[in-house]
Amino acid sequence: MDCHNRPAHIFQSPNDAVNIAMALGQLDTTLPFIKKVAVQALTQPYATETEAMQKIATALHAKYSGDPRYHKAIDQVQKIYRIATTFSPR
């Protein structure tokens, strides 16, 4: 049973959410392979939100640690994760 009598929440795939963030300038498209790295980080299984936040940061840090722009990318990918898990059925 849903909380509505018709679909009301729009669920975006990680791929679509990253595409939107890139189109809106929320993810820096000049970071090499940012889409691939972000989608991979978003699609891993996480037991808790805390674990997800830590592992997303670790994944992006491992790829972009020499680039000061990666901090904003971490924040944005974590935000995408939070939004996705807030509205997705569990």
C-alpha cells in the first residue's frame, strides 16, 4: 500500500539525478569522469546514511584528492543520496 491513491513522488535514478545536477551546474562537469564516479558512489549498498555519507566522500576523495573542486562534488553527491533515500520506498 502506498501513502497515496496514485503515484505522487517522482523517483529519479542515480543516473538521472546526476544528469540533472550536471545540467544545473551543481556538479562540476570539468572534473574527469564525474558522472561515472558519482553514479558508482550512489549505487553502492549502504547499511546506514552515515555509512553512505562516509563512503561517498571516500570514493570522491580517492578520485579527486588533488583537485580543490572535489569538496563541492562530495557535498552535491551526498545531497543527491539524501534526497533519493528520503523519498524512495524502503
